[in-house]
Amino acid sequence: MKNYNRDLLLLYKEEVYNDDLLQKEVECLHEILMRVERDDVFCRTHELVTRTQVTQKEKAILKAIAWHELKPFYFLISKN
């Protein structure tokens, strides 16, 4: 089993899954998560709102989320 440096909780019925099937399931989940956890995907699905403007620029969004907390009057809004 590969170590993917993430914690996953996978619930399954023991009689249905064997070790090979479980390994394949974890690999498929990892592939799905790798596709959606990228910066460009995050920037496409969010916009940054400040007191004076709304921006969808990738550079501005990444700069804002680089901090542990957003600055005052900065908001990340999901487009979903």
C-alpha cells in the first residue's frame, strides 16, 4: 500500500472487500482528490471579496489564502 500523506476514513463491509479491492479503492480516491485539490481548481471555484472589490484573479486569491487567517474584510466566496 502506498503512503499518500493523508488521512482517509474508509468504511466498508468486511465480507465484500478483500485487500486488493481495498487497495484499488484507496488509489482511486487518491486520484480523485489529486484532481480537485489543485490551486487552479480552487481559484476557479472561489472569488475574493474585499471592502471595495470582487476579484477572480488567481494570484490575488492565492496571496490571500497564504496567511493562516484572512485579513479583516477579506472574504472567500464559493461560486457553487
